[in-house]
Amino acid sequence: MPAFANVVGIDYGNHGGTLVTHTFIPQQVVDGVATYVEAGATPLDDLKLTASRRITAENGRIKVTVKLSWPITATETINGVASPKLLRTAYGEMTVTADSSSTLQERENIITLLRDLTGVADQPCIVFTANQAVY
């Protein structure tokens, strides 16, 4: 079992050619779900990552689910008092299921192919990023 430690991810988004590293700090593990947070300017701005692994009851497969929530906020000033306001939140979820007899290489193959299909630095997934349908 991996240690409950920092998780680092790289944001390949358009940041003027600069990659942005996000460090998620462990918060808690409840009922097999690990929660990590990258602190924003206020708790309302925090990026939240959860990860879980379980063995499915029906067929004994390994099921791993990772979820990310990314809030978008703005500062709202009312009567001279500035406070953060939540505008919207983007959510992402990835679930990977593998047979319990699968090899490490097989599990790595599915993850790396999914990563490349959903978008890498030079070719983001246009279905999602440009909000275009598949035709």
C-alpha cells in the first residue's frame, strides 16, 4: 500500500509556455477514500483530489477511482468589504478497472494510454477543451 504522502501533478494548460506544478497535501482517509488538497488563497479556492481503490464484489477486479475538483473564484466587493465568491467548479473523474491477475505492466499501459488520449501538452483533448462534439 502506498504511503499517504504528497501527490504532485503537472498542469499542461496554457500558461505562457510555463508548466504549473500542483502539490496536493494529504488531509484524511475515510472509508478507503484518500483526500488531498492544494491550498488556494482561501479555502474556497482549494483544489481537491480524492483517490480510492477497492476490489469489486461481483468479480474481484481492482477498481481505482481518482476525482479532482477545481473551483473558479473571484473577489466580490460589497460595501467596501472584499470576499471570495465561487463562480463555478470543474470536475474530473477517472476510473480504471483491471483484473486481479493483471500485471503491473498491463495496468501501467492502460493508464498511460488514457493519459495520452485525454490530452497531453501539445495536443489537448479537443472534445472537452473546445467543447466540440465527436462526429
